[in-house]
Amino acid sequence: IRGLPVFSGAVLSADHPIWDQLRTVQDYTQFARRLRGQFSIIVDTGAETLAITDFGCSRPIFYQWDPGRGSYRVSPRLRDLMATSNGSFSKAALYFYATRRGIGIEPFYSDVKGVLPATVTRFQGARVDSTVYLDWGDLLEPKPIAPQMAEERFIEIASEYLGAIYRGASKVGCLLSGGTDSALMAWILRSLGKDVVCLTADYHWARYSEFAEASSHAAALGLRRERVVITLRNHAEAFRGLNGEFQNAPCCHSQSASLLELGKAARREGLGSVVTGDHADALFLGFDRYFRGFPQAFEEYAAEISRLTASQKLDRLYGKPVLTRDREELLSALGCTGKECMEWQEMLYTQDCARMRAWADTVPLPTLQQLDGQVWAGIGWQNIFLPATQTMEDRVEFVS
């Protein structure tokens, strides 16, 4: 078990009695539907191996055919499979890296595959069977919800989840920046009656630091705040670890180096996990791109999006594939051609549009935008938070 899966109001453990009740793939699928959180689970029964991923694949699971054994090798760590890999790169992974500045679902090596999100995948000899356990359509709410009801429901969901993760813990950690999202998480943790330690990055470059704002938030909430100084030296020292043997792919996100220092501070405080405000911008439409080109006044905005056709909504969700000069130069350095990459981008664009088309006629644009953020949630997590966790050999879990 990797990550912190929550089952029946508590963090799932390997000795939970539920494992004795699971026999068939259908049993595992029903079980997976009840799981919450960021996780990957691998069950080896001796006769078969079952792999369960969360809805966004924030914790990847890799598999590779082993001709000597006549079966697949399955692991949550890419390095476990490297001894028998041919070492050749996957073109799809290189295209994703060059065009999206990170990794996708496909691992970096052509003879290693990744288990898809929200699936129960069964490995038995030469057979691989995947069952999707999540239907996004069941979760979409096309009707407006009153703000007060939405607020109460959000607090209820977040409190249930965080309460399950920290059941029995007296001291908990929160990565407190200068923003709204992390301050809200700190407030919810406090409302659970926990001793909250707020860890705040204070950057050597003053124009990037949110230390003053975070200090103000901590004071307003009456919480202890620990300062974690981040300098250029920290970034230089982090580079080797973030691109070392524990990683699944090159780590190219600058935030990961800061997270590594924050994770070390959490360990010094005796914390095995810390809560973040991450992903709120995708869930609650906090990015500028969601509203670019629309009227700023809410009534005018609402009226304009109500007139959008399904095709116009899809155009707002996914821009047509392009290949800039700098990306083409990077692809050339990686031994790939721009033509191949454009074909791959167009295929991905078609797949994204096809996935959303089922709801585009009836669901409003903001809901589609939120859904798209959830579909790709794990990819952002793998690129930013997971490298820091893996550098620390899974001793600190960042909770989104």
C-alpha cells in the first residue's frame, strides 16, 4: 500500500479484515469504489496479482513482461523493473515531457507500462485485464448548488477525510503559504481539535516569499508556525535527489525542491504527513485560463456561457495542438521529429474531446472544466509532490 487510502473512515492497513473477504475482480471493484484519497495498492495472492490505482493515478503502478518467469512483474517503483528493461525510451513519454513539461501516464521506458487511473487490473500469467471502477458521469452535478450548502458540504467532506487520516494523532502538519487554500486547510485541521504545526517556506528571494502573509494567517488562527528557509543552495542540493535512483522520470518542476525542504522540516517535527492546499485551483476554477475572454461581471459571464454549444465548450477546454520552436528543438535533442509529436498531440486532443463529448451537450462549462482538472489530477501530483516524497523514501506523505 502506497499513500494514504481511506476505507470506512480510517486509513487502510495491510492487516484489515476486508482482505479476507475479497475473492473476485468484482469484489475488488466494489471495494475500490469505497476507497478515498491518494494511493496505489498491489495485492499478490500467489496465483495472481491485482493492482488498484486512485482516480488520478497520483501513485503510479508499473508492470513489465518477464519472459523468464512467464508472467508480469508489478511494482510501485520504476527502479524495481529497470534491471530487466531494454532501456529504450517511450516516444509517448518523451512527447508528453517535451510538450507539457512533465510526465504522463506512460513510463519513460518502452517495455514498461503503467496501470491506468481508477482501475482494478488483474495480472495472471500472460493475461492482463483492467476494470474501470469510476464513472465520472455519476459524480457530475449539472444543477446549481446554493453557496451555503456547497460550503457546508465541502467542510463536511474535507473534515471526514482529514479526520480519518489523522485519527488518533494529536499533532498534525500543514504547509501554510500566503494563500487562501492552505489557510482553509489549517482552519479545518484546527477545527478537528488537532495541534497544528504550520510549515512555511521563506525564500531567499524576497519577491517570491509569502512568509509575511503566512505568518499573519497563522497568527489569526492561533497556530504555531515554523519557518523553513529556502535558498539557492537548497535547490542545488535537491537536484541530485529529485533526479536520482528513486525517481520515475526527470523532475523538472522547481517547486519540488522547496517541497523537499518542507518535507525534511516535517520529519524534524515528527510528522509523517502534511496537508497542502494543492489542487484547489483546478477544483474551484482558480486559474486565469478558466475565465479568459469572458465578461468579468458574474451575470454577464453566466449568460455568455449558457449560450455555448457543445463544440464551443470543448474548444474552451482543449486548445488545438501546436508545436513551438523551443519544444521542437527539445524534441530534436531527444531524437524525435516534430511531425511525430504533432500526430501524438492530435491523438491526445481527440481522446480528450471524445471523453468530454458525452457530457458537453448538457453540462455547463465550469463543471466540464472542473471534471477535466480531476481527470488529470494525478499527473500534476506525479510531477511535483511525488518526486519529493520518493527522494525521502516515502517517509513523508503530502496530502492534497
